[in-house]
Amino acid sequence: MNRTVKAAIFAGMAAVGATSSPALAAEMVFVSWGGAYQDAIRAAWLDPFKAETGVSVLEETGPETAKIKAMVETGTVTWDVVTDGGLGVARGAAEGLFEEITPEMVDQSHVYPEIINKHGVPSEIFSTNFAFSTAAFPDGGPQPASWADFWDVEKFPGKRALYGGPNTVLEAALMADGVAAADVYSVLATPEGQDRAFGKIEALKPHIAVWWTKGAQPAQLLGSGEVVMSNGWNGRIEAGIKEGLPIKAVWNGAVAEVGYFMIVKGAKNRDTAIAFLKHAVSPEAQAEFHKYVAYGPVTPGAWDFIPQEEWARLPSSPENLAQSLFLNVDWWLANEPAMIERYNTLMQQ
């Protein structure tokens, strides 16, 4: 990070030690979901923030809404910054659990406008796309290129794996049935559209060998040859490709989602949390994250710092984003319980 950007981000933080600066507390508590994701956040953002400010960042895991609610309602808030996806932000905001992020707190004018949320700062863009086995469908022959191909068991024979939850699967089913990405949620808004999506999934069910529930499964299943296609979280698919597994990702029709960083209402280290959010959303800091996990930046300015040969594997690159649709958080917030119940019934039949 150059000196000009550092100065802009950490204005008023000239003191090296956080304890000597009135703007910042000595520590901040950051809470995410653990594993490789939290490791990536630590390497890309937490450690550089600590180095710049002298703030000690304490980490915990498991920022479930129920835990946050209990802290806020009892006035025993011990967490400062927590992470979640768009649905988690919406649920928490409805319960009054997160600070509203104003432009005076964190300038987000450089962020993709469609992902700005007043209760959280976007941290990364990730996607659910699908991948296929290049052992089953090698270069030089027909290869799947769309959700319609994923469903086409005659042209592309073999077993599939599918996520064991309806989020992103209903969208894929409608696109496989010919619905344009831009029209997916207007179709899902009707009972007939929901029937159409579930009917499409039911038609594929005889060819589904595994309903996966853990992120590592799709790449493992494809690598072992147990299935020839699977949808999956792009970061896990790309990790499998990097490991040398014979798989290839398809971005056409990917369903993109956004990760967010939120400040818990009543956070003891609020000013420090704000300083961290400013740091993490800066274009240069955003460009660091892809080095550790194949998720994309939330600001167009980050692409100036990411080698172009890396763009093809990141969800928010101009080419991949143009082929994607964003998960409609409002629709899922209103319909998720009913869709989960119906999906579970379909899987168990």
C-alpha cells in the first residue's frame, strides 16, 4: 500500500501504538466462520491492519445471529466486527443488531453500487457456479457450458452432485429451463415459477448421486470420478483446480453473493472497527484477498492491482460478473423456510 493511500485510510492515526492514539482502542475482536476463509481474512486484512495501527486483533468464530442478539439484548457485547452473507446482514439488521454504516463512517462511493448495504461493508464477492470432469468431457469434444447442459443427461451423460439446500439451486433450475438470468426472480415470485423450478430439479433427481453439504465435496467428487458434474462454491472449485484435479469451472449463470463486515451495536471498540472497515474496503487491500482464496473484490479499483491472468478465476471480474446474477436477498429472506421444507421433501422422496 503506498504512503498516500495509507495516510488517507489512517488519517488521524499518526501514532504508532494504538494505545497512544485517542482514536483507536488497544484491541479489536473480529469474528468469522473459521477455516480457510478466516485464514485468508487474517493474511489479507487483519495482519496488515495490525501492522499499520498497532491494534491487537483478537479472533473468534461462529458469529450466529442468535449469539449476537443475546449479547445486544443483555448489554454484554464482546464482539466488534462480525462477518456474514447478505441474508445474515438482513436478519441481523431486522433485529437491530448492527450499526448503520454512514458515508461519514466509511466511504463506499468506490464500491459496486448494487452491493452497498447500510448495515455492513462489502468484503468480497463469491459465487456458486458449476464444474465438470475433464476426464469425462475432455478438450476437443463437447463440454458443458450452461445450466441447460448441466441438466442435459443425454448429451452429457453421467452422475451429478447438487447442493443439499435450495439457495442458488432454484435459480440454476430456472436458467436450465430457459429463463433468462434477469427474469429468474420475477418467475420465482409466482407459485407457478416455484413449481417450474422444483419440477426441473425433480426431473434431474434420478441422476443425482450426492446431495452435498460441505464445501470440499464437489471438487472431491469430481476428482474421484464419482460424478461428472457438480455445482459448488467457486473458491472450493478453484482450490481443486489449483491442486491439479481434472476439473473445469463454468461461469455462465453463476449466482453471485456478497460477504459483509458488520459492526455489532454496542461494540466497545467502535472507532477501531470503523478504521478496520476503511482499510479492508480500500482498492489495494481488496486486491490482496484473491491471493489466498478465489473470491473477487467489491470495488472496480482493485482490478488495477490484480494481474489480468488472475481475473478469469474470480467471480467479480468484468467477464464473470457479466455472466452472473446476484442472489436476491429480499426474496430469500421472505421465502427461505418454505423453500427449504419443500426441497428437503424432494430430496427424501
